[in-house]
Amino acid sequence: MTSPAAPFTARTEALRILVESELRHDFATDLLDRALDDPRLSAPDRSLATAIVYGTVRHRGTLDRVVGAFSNIGMERMDVEMRWILRTAACQMLFMDKIPAYAILDEAAELAKRHGHHRAAAFSTGVLRALQRSLKKIEPDHVPVDAAPAPEEEDRWGRSLADALERRWPGVDLRRMLPVPGGRRALFDRDLWPEPAHDPVAWLSWALSHPGWLVKRWLARFGAAATLGILEAGNRHPEIAIRENPGKCTRAQLVERLRKENIEIDEAKLHISNTGPLAKLASFQDGWFTVQDDAAQRVAPLVAAKPGELVADLCAAPGGKSGQLAESGARVVASDADYRKVREMRATFERLGVRVDLAAADARRPPFKTAFDAALVDVPCSNTGVLSRRVEARWRLKEKEIEILHRIQRAILAAAVEIVKPGGRVVYSTCSLEEEENGGLVREAIREGNGLSLEEELLILPGAKWTCGGYAARIRRMRRGPGVDGKGQF
């Protein structure tokens, strides 16, 4: 007997997206983007569906551990629908503060009934009621602080993490505490995690929802205190950062116009909220601003482009850095391997009113001669510095893929060096925190004797100040290489 069709609501759509993502191995965020175009979803429903999908994916590791503590059936033994019903319900209960518990339980029971039968509904209700009874309270939390990175040996992780956690949450039973992004914490009446000093990787991985292999890498490179900050930042909902277009307006003019459009804006940071669809704002359509993360805005200025200089951006999409370079007065050639993205960039640059020449090309084999004063390569990477935005990356990335990315990144950097005239600059950047993709790769390229020197590098770690991070380095090509005369044309 076929179950009756579920009513079309934010929760049913969120569940459909998450189940379909797992079964088809698609990105849930891509499925969500397509679903949000459905006119049957009201604006509040679009917001709720987005919050459920992003929140459940982001906190999946924590949710599985918490739900598993109240279920006599392991998450891996449940069918796919029941897993996601319980995950989404627990996410709403723990990480979303405006939905009453009775509504969460009733909706989960109805969804379970439609995807299974009455016993499934009773099971979901039993698990969630046990979770609700164990949750003593959700209370305000202390403000996190940044810590300087310091490499640590594995035998130090337990003690240093215990010290960092005591500074972060003094006097709290850490086995029964769940950090809730947005300045809150949940307290339970039973242990959910191990003692941090005894198993630091497990505590960080489960309580802060990141894969254990990534936690280990960061503990070794950055130490426990900085790793704690990175993980907390990865779970925060990122703010929308924008950059004014100096060819169209001043910062003050942009702030004034956005406020007239009823947009909440932090004038100092240029972070906006309460926007609705950005593309519908007249200020956006008129090209007054670009959406660009704070850390990403730090990369293009490293090129130090001067008016009239010829600059290549070989991995240009979606075009934010190319736009910055063009605003400086440089002559910019932006290329990307995806022709669809090149077309989208053309529309972006027309909206901004900047002149950028476009090409569709593989960054490892750019169709240019040695003609450029500078090049920028924001290479494909593991995205480990932007997990707050790319919420699925933490679960999809495998450690062995970092070496594959390293080879691609080396090839792109080598190609960028070849198109830059002697004395020119290459800015290499990633949104990764991994040494193999960042400083280690740059120093490897310099050691190969290609007449390169490292002039400046920047590593931004996510933490209390930065929600997203990444790496950038400016490299100077010091001398002519084989066959280079510095007089080529692009």
C-alpha cells in the first residue's frame, strides 16, 4: 500500500532534499537551491527549509552521536528516511531556538508515519522524547577568544585541550555540554562525550561535528586552543560580507542606500543581514557592491596591481577578485575552465561596470604568452578554511584527496609563472588551511630553482574574528627562464 503524499511544507522539502542527496550522492545545497525556486514555498518556508538543510548537514556528526545516545538502534542500521527524520528533528531541537518541542515531535512522527508505519512514528517519538527529557537547559554562553597557532605533539593534545576548554567553559561538565553556535550551550543530564583529556580527538570531533582525521591534522599543526577556535568557527552561520564598488559609490553612500532598502548593515565590517534575495536589491542590480568574504577580500590587494598593468586571473570564477583588480585600474584578463561560469562572470562585470577581458581556459594550460606583469591563481582546493560556508565539504573530503589537489595546484602555479614577465609577480591563494596546499607547496616550487622568491604570505585561521580563512602568497619571478624574452602577447 502506497503511503499518502506528504503535504508540501518546509520540513517535507528539507527531508526530501537530504534523503535524495544521500541516495543520489548529490550536494544537498544544490538540491536546495533548485527547490527554493518552487513558488509553493513562501518566504518563511524558504528560510526554514534552508536553515534545516544547512544546520543538519553542518552538525551531522554531533547529531548522530546525540541521537545515538537515546536510541537502541544504531544510526547505521536505520533506513535512510528515519536517519534524516531524527537528524532534522534533533537539529531543530538543539540548534534552532524558535520552534517549540511539541511541533518538532509531532512533525517527526507524521513524517515517520508516511515513510514507514505507526511503529516508526512511535520509535521516532520515543527517541526524541528521551532526548527532550535529558536536555536540562539551553543557556547563554561565553564569548570565544582567539588563540595563536602552535604545533603540538600528540602526547600533549589531551592536557592542552583540557586547559583550553577550561578557559573557554570554566566550571562546566564538558562530557554533558554541547556548544550551540550563536552564543549558547546545551546542558544534558547524562554523558554524551568522553573526557576531553582522555580522548581529545573524539571530544572535538563529536561535540563540534568535524571528521576525526581533520581534527588530528589541525591539532598537530595549530595546537588544541587554535583548533578549538577553528572548529567553533566552522559551525557558525557565516555573515554576508560585501565590498563597495568604488567606481559606483563610496562606502558611506552604499551604507545609506542599503538602509533605505531596509537592509541591516554593520557599517564598520560591511556585513549585511535581513536581505531576502540579494539579486532583487536595486543597489545590487546597479552594481554598487559585490558579495565577498572578508578573508577573500585580502587576496587581490597582495597583487599590488598598478593602473595600466596587465594582470591575469587564471581561476577567476565567480569573479570577485578579478573585479577588485579591475577597480585598481589594471588591465585584467580573467579565465576559467567552465564556460558557463565565464558567461556568468561577463554578466557580473557588466553589472559592476568594470572592463575585464574573458577567456575559457584550463588554468594548467593557459593560452597566453609571457606578457603579464602579474598573475593571480586562486586555485581549486580542499576548502578546509571555509567549512562554515561549504557545509558539506567536511564530510565529502578525504585525506588522500589533498595530495591529488597538491599536484593540480603545482601545475597551475607553474603555468602562472610562465606567463609572467621577469620581475613580475604571482599571487597564489587557497581557501584551505592545509600546509601541503599552502606554504609547503609554495616553498617546494621555490626550491626547484625557477628563479622565484617569496615576498609575502598570509594565513588566516577561522576563529573568533574570522568565520572563514585561507592562505595567500606573493611570489616574484626574479630572472628569465628558458625561452622567455618578456615581450610576448596574450
